[in-house]
Amino acid sequence: MSEVVAKQSAEANTPLNIKNPHLGWMIGFLFTVSFLGLFSVVPLRKIMIVDFKLTYPSGTATAHLINSFHTPQGAKLAKKQVRALGKFFSFSFLWGFFQWFFTSGDGCGFANFPTFGLEAYENKFYFDFSATYVGVGMICPYLINVSLLVGSILSWGIMWPLIGAQKGKWYSADLSSTSLHGLQGYKVFIAIAMILGDGLYNFIKVLGRTIVGLYKQFKNRDALPVNDRSPSNTATISYDDKRRTELFLKDRIPSWIAVTGYVVMAIVSIVTVPHIFPQLRWYHILTMYIIAPVLAFCNAYGCGLTDWSLASTYGKLAIFTIGAWAGSANGGVLAGLAACGVMMNIVSTASDLMQDFKTGYMTLASPRSMFLSQAIGTAMGCVISPCVFWLFYKAFPDFGQTGTAYPAPYALVYRNMSILGVEGFSALPQHCLMICYIFFAAAVFVNGVRDAVGPKWSRFIPLPMAMAIPFYIGGYFTIDMCVGSLILFVWRKLNRPKADAYSSAVASGLICGEGIWTLPSSVLALAGVKPPICMKFLSGATNVKVDSFLNPS
């Protein structure tokens, strides 16, 4: 929504379609929309967890992890994992601190080390010594990291140089590097096409599984534990499951509280959100809140089956529908983005809460306590998240700009989705629409092939969604993540039990250490303290020119 991102789009950057971040309205907006998802699925928790017995893989895995801590062996291992996390947290924090001394200017420091040469560096291929991305690479599956690498090679290694060679033919040679009518437009919109193709395919797949699953559940009603005391159920249900179900149903949350809470928060939101975003009318919000519980149920059910939350897909749906409904003359771009924020808050919170209910069910936790904890955590997030964002936003003036330390790539992607929804295909450069169609179809086709060949072979086929991410950002972070994968691969070859036990702790330490360092670095930036050294890499020819300029004699 900000002016910084709007200037990079060059389209729809009028004051009506711009709203710069401010701490006050961000906190107010989150408080008005973040609790609706909690209330929307509370009445369905028994159906999802007990009746349908949905697995919620992440919630179940978390429950097993928590339960394992409460065994003698688990407690001993947990202490060792915490020590490993602490060691690598300290290393990552000190490494971030050390790197800071060499970053006094743009393009300075280890993060701009031309590992594979200057030409590769110009095309975003280099190792930037980020402990965070190495840690993320250790956590992410091999397929994700390989998909990212394939996407970066396809885009920055092949496509962008070929399209860049058409400068002056396909697009004007006088355009700025950030203009969407130039090369930047191909980068952004082809990535969007792949993301939409992947999202649409998975949305239809998960929706289809949801409908089939519901049909089977209601067709075979005798499979539902309608009467928990029936002999057939007591014979088949284990003692642990009976104990879990008993506690889960005993400490129930009355449905009238959920319904009342949803209605009250919806009314508050309908009244307040149009004051924050005048472009988003009250009837837009009312329409979303009527549809939202159905979408929240679909997302929570699909997440229970596949562990895949489609919150971003529902958000994109809101962008296109509400943005087009509002119209370009009435600030449709900003209305679409605000609607996306509302919808994603509802459906993602609903699936997250149901995952937590599954964890609570498996660990014999009180559902009321789980709901209350989620509500408290949501309230804290409504304050803490904007404050952390605000710290970055104020500390780094170039925050959100392409090519900087914090480019916030999805900001431009989502804004251009909203522009596309409001203005249509007129925003695209020449031949871009045809290429977008090809990559949209390719994303659908690759997903179809992955499902058709089965798990045995699909693990060798890249994921289109992951491939699309470096199309716009660049390949530098994919190198880091592949280094993380390589470390984990070698570690598992040498000592698999130890790698499986400690890799997550090591990766978390690497991520958290460098992440925590950004807070003191932000404070230093706000205080006007700059690093003393700029470490920069130049070609031999450029170095001669610099030397001759500095020493003219």
C-alpha cells in the first residue's frame, strides 16, 4: 500500500491508491479483523477433530513432539537440543554483528560477495553468507530448495537475459529499471502467473478432496461417533482416544459465545475499517464476512486433510473480486489490498486454531485454555507485529525497494495483482500476456504430473510455487538454502540419528541469532550510528579507474 512500493509500479500510484504505514491504524486494523477467524470455526471443532478425525499433520506432529518431552529420554534429548540451539544462536548473532562493520554503504559487505564472479553477481547468483537462509535451507525439504534453484536458473540464468536482449523491440529502451512496462513487468507478472496457476490447481484439488471427504463422511454416517457410548464405538476406540475425546468434549466452548463474538466483531469491523480505508465500503466488508465462515471451514478442512493452508489463495480471490467491484476510479487497488488483508486474517487464523485444537486434543489440553491462549496470542500479535514492522520501516529508509537488504518482494507482487484485477491486461508489456499464459498452464501441468506419477517420482519434479519465488527476487537466497540442504545431507550421511535429533535445533539457532541481531542494528540505524567500513568488490578495469581518480598524479 505504501508510496515506496507504488512508485515501483508506475501504475495506479495516485494518492487514492496509496496509504503509507502508520503504527496507529495498523494496530487498529489488526484488532478489528484478526479475531473473526477464531470465532468462525469454534462451533465446528467437534466435527473436525472428533467426528471427521482429520489428521492435521503439523498439529499431530507438534503433539507427538510435546508428548515426547514428558518422557525421561525426551527430557534428556530436549536439554541437549536447547544447548545446541544456544551455541548456534550465539554464533549466528556474532556473525551478524561482525558483518555489520563492513556495510557502511550501498552494495557493501559480505552480503554482496561475488562468489561466482561479477557477471553472475549482476544476475543475482552469489552466496551472501546469510546464516538465516542457511538455517531455513536445513529446515525446508530438499525438493523445495532444488525447486528454488531451478526457478532461479530458469529466470535469471536464461529468461531475463533473453528478454533483456529484446530491449528497444519488446519494450522501450528509455524505461527505468523499475517500470512494469519494461523488464520488471516480465519478472513480476510471470511470477504472478505461476503463483496463480499453482494456487488455482491446489485450490481445486483441496476443494475437490474436501467435497469428496464430506460426501463420504455424510454417506457413511455409521462411521461418525454420534453416540460415543455405543458398543461398536467402545470396542474400536482405544482408551487413549476415549480419554482425549472425553476431555475435549467436557471442556467445551458454547456455540452461542462463538456466534455472538463473530457477529459483534463483524459489526465493529464494518463500522471501523471504512474509516481506516475509505476505499473499502461497508457493503464490501459485509459481503466478505457473510462468505468468510464458509471459506474458513473449507480452508480448515482442507488443511486437516493435506496440511496445506490456502489462505494466500483466498486473499488473492479477495484482491480480484473486491478490487474490480470497487473500480479504478474509486481506489480499487487499495480496496483490493485491504480486502486481501481481511480475508487472509480470517481463513489463516481459522486453520491455525484448528491445528492447535488437534494438538490440544492429542496432548489432553483444555480446549477453553487453547482458545483463550490463541486469543491472547492474537491480541499480542496485533501489537507486537506492527511494532516490529514499524521498527524496520523507520530504521531503513529504503525498506521495500528492489535490490536493497529488505526488498519485501511480495509487496510489489500483491500490489500488481491488485492493479491487474482493477485495470486488466493493459498494464502488461508486449508479449508478456502470452508468456504468462504459458507459465500459468505450465504450473497447472507440472502439478498435474506430480499428482499423476505418485509420491515415488513426484519428489524429483520441482514445485511451481517455489520456482516462482526467485523469478522476481533473484537466486542469491536459493544458493544459501541449497548450502543448508547440502550441510544436512552430508550430516545425515555421516550420522543420521544425530542429524535428525539436532538439525532443527541448529537451524533454529542460525535463523534466530541473525534475526535477533537485526533489532540492535535497527536501533543503531535509528540512532544514526553507521558502520565504519565499506567492503566492496570491483572488476579489475573499474579498480584501475577508481585508483586513477583517487590518485590523479
